[in-house]
Amino acid sequence: MRALRRAVWPVLFIGPGLAVFLAFNTYPLLKALDISLRDWSVLPDVESPFVGAKHYAQALEDPVFWIALRNTTLYALVTVPAQIVLGLLVALGLQQVTRLRTLLRTFYYLPVVTSWVVVSLIFKFIFAGDAGLANVVLRDRLGVIPEYVSWLTEPATALLVIMVLGSWKGIGWTMVIFLAGLEGIPRELLEAAAIDGAGRWRRFRHITLPLLRPATLFVLVMLLIGGFNVFISVYLLTGGKPLHETEVLLTYMYQQAFDFLEFSYGAAVSWLLAAIVFSFSLVQLRVLRRPALA
């Protein structure tokens, strides 16, 4: 009875959140797994026979799936380091600012809280065809490019625009995490190193960077998950066109499930994506989880 009484308050606090998590996160995940293992029909009276790993094998033999995986991986490999490096540089700069610090932090964080739909449509306007702002500025005003560029119809330039958007939008978030990490570094260590003759670069390399390891690990894992889950910007800017050359895994999954009503195949693609993200995150945690000043 004493143990039950001690458990009442934790259950009261944890129970509602756990119930919501199980209802809206865990159950849909398990249901998607069940759908991926069947020839699932949306009609309630139609049988959905169990087919095992059929749809997973179909995905592995699908050339569009590999194109989408390539583009998703490339997006993550470009945007994640860009956000980390630029966010850290901004955080280091803002740490030195004494006036208007709050205003500058707000300015850099604004893209983070701005809707993906809004910024994607703005980028679509900027990088539109001949009348797009990017073409007008680069060709007509600066003369940097000899002719107008079809930014969103050519695979290479379209992916570049999508990566620029993803990197720009995430800088403010990484900045905030790194600022919190920088505030937690004891100033005595930096002052002692300066007295011993260590320059700014050596202090940054041997003290700041090692002590930022926990923040860097957290940022790296979260950005990798976000990078592999890119969807709205690709869907609104290119829709995977032309010929699936800008397709990513989530747009391909959405197309299969909701355009072609291939729910089982779409669920299989989503679980393959989940397995890839989990594997990358596990490797990062094992490789980077070391003592800060080891």
C-alpha cells in the first residue's frame, strides 16, 4: 500500500502525457507497420491480406526510391554541417555583442518560427523563372550570370535552392542551442588559458569546442532527423519534378500513399526511412558520446 501511495502522484503527472503519446505517436507507428506488411485496403469491408516484406522488397527494387534516398541523404549531408557551422559562428559573434543583443537574437531566430509554407512560397517567388527576383538581381542588376536560370526546373539548381532554404531556416535554432552551451563554459578556464599565453584560436579549439560537445551532439542528432524528414519545402517548390529528380523520401511516400492510394507501399517507405534515421542517430551517439576534455 505504501508503494502504491508513492506511485499515485507520478502516475497523475505522467499518465496524461503518456496516454497522448501512446494514442497519437505509438499507435500510428504500429498501425503503419501493420499496414506495410499487408495489401491494405482503405475500404473497411475489403480484406487486407498479410504479405510480409513484399512492399519492402518492392521499395529496394524501385529506382525512384533510390533517387529519393540519394536526394534526402545529400540534403542532410549539406544542410546539417551548414547549420552547425553557421549557427556556431553566429552564436560566437552574438556572445561578443553587448548592445542590442536581444534584438539580434530575435532577428536571427525569426526564420525558425516562420511557417515552412510561408518561407517556401517566398523562395518560390524569389527563384521563379525569368521574372524571379534572383534572376533580376543577378543578371539585370549585378550582371553575375549571363542569362536567366531556371532555378526550380533544373534538378541541380532546384536541389541547391531547397538546401539553401533548409540551411537558412535552421541557423537560428542552432544558434540558440550553442549560445546556451557557450554560457555554460566557465570563464575561469578561458581566462587561465589566456594568462598562460593561449591565443583566441587555441582557446576555441582546446576549451570551447570540447566543452560544446554535448550541445553539438544534441544539435547533430536533431538536425539529422530533421534533414531526413524534409518534406514541405520540396513539395511546394518542385513537387519532386522533373521526372522525380528532386524527389525525397517523404514526398515519394506521400505521393504513393495519397496520390496513388498505395498505402502499404507508402508505409513501407516510411518505415525504411525511420530505420535509416535510427541507425544514423545510433552511430552518432556512440561515436560522439565521449568525455568533453578527453
